[in-house]
Amino acid sequence: MAKTIIDAHNVSKTYHTNMIPVKAVQDVHLHIEEGEFVALVGPSGSGKSTLLNMMGGLDEPTSGTVIIDGVEITDLSENKLIDFRLHNIGFVFQSFNLIPVLTAKENVGFVLQLQKMPKKEREQRVLTLLQEVGLEDKINSKPGELSGGQQQRVAVARALASKPKIILADEPTANLDSASAANLLDIMAKLNKEEKITFLFSTHDQRVIKKARRVITLVDGKVASDVQQSPT
């Protein structure tokens, strides 16, 4: 029997802009099983990035609960939540979010330093990850010396560094050309299949949607449809 890795119950998020309440996410119920490859889609303003951020503990729901691998993260203190994210969730962002003054090797190893992994073990893990994403020849390059596609692959390697159960990716292909996007998606699909890492994407990119095995559509902050599909 498949294990539920993400469990959202009655999750809502309301922002107050100029004293006017804006309901970004409304009463969402969502269950995602371990090893799924899921695209969260919808028009701009539909609430998909907000929902993704709440799943990752980057944003707190106004109401409702989020349970990740049996842990109710909406009930954790800030320090415990930071520690939980560090060991269980990897993030990939549209803007890469790499540290400009660090090399690819140092960017990927940064999470492992926070985890206090011994240096020798850390360096071996980083080299293995950069090889997995095809960047073993760029380990000493800084982000400014890499293409957009290469920077995003460094970001994926960094997300994988802590051996997370889940990777949350917010528009990861938005700044990439077709070849780079296809390469990145192939890497992610391979990791999903071989290592059973659960992937949840927030996206409007058809390239990502076609690769997904499940597509959840949000409209006005609510789940409008939830469809299983055969990836292409």
C-alpha cells in the first residue's frame, strides 16, 4: 500500500492587502503519495505558488493543517520547522537562488555544512550529485559563469544534497530554453523513478505538465480538477 507523504487538510491562506482580505488558497484538501511526480497548475493568481510554499513550510496557512511524512509541520516551532525542512524537503526556485560568490561545489555543499556533515563525506556527496546532473566539469564555476540551465541543475543538486523525501519546485523551467528544460526534466524524472523522491511542481509550462503523472488544477485558490495521466 502506498504511503501518503504530503497530507493537506482544509488549507486556506488569506492575505490582507490595503486592509482588503484576498483569499489566495481556499479550503484545499490534498493527499500526495510517496514517489509521485505531480504538477500543480493554474492561471497566474490561482494560488499554486502559495500552496506549494505552505506544503514546504515556507508560508503558514491562515487555517488548516499540513502533514509531511507523518509530521504536522503547521504545529512546529520556527526552529523545529527549519530543522525539519533541512532534512526532509528540497526546494528548486524559478530564480535559482544560488549564492553568487560560491562555486557550484560550494553551493551544493552549503546544506550539508548546515547539517554538520564531515568534510570528506560532504565533498564526495557533492561530487556525486554534480556528476548526476552532468556538471562534474563545472564544480569550481560560480553562478555568473554558468548558463541558466546549468545554474538550475546546480540548484537541483543542492535540493538533493540532504537526501530529501520531497522536492518542491516552483516554476523551475520558466527561465530555461527548450533544450535546458528538457534536460532538467529528464534528470528529475530519472531521480523520481530511481530514488523514489516525490516531486511537486508549481508550473504553467506544458513541458512540465506533459511529464507529470498527476495534474492538479487550481482556480481561484480551489482545486478544480485532479487527474492521473500517462507522461509523454
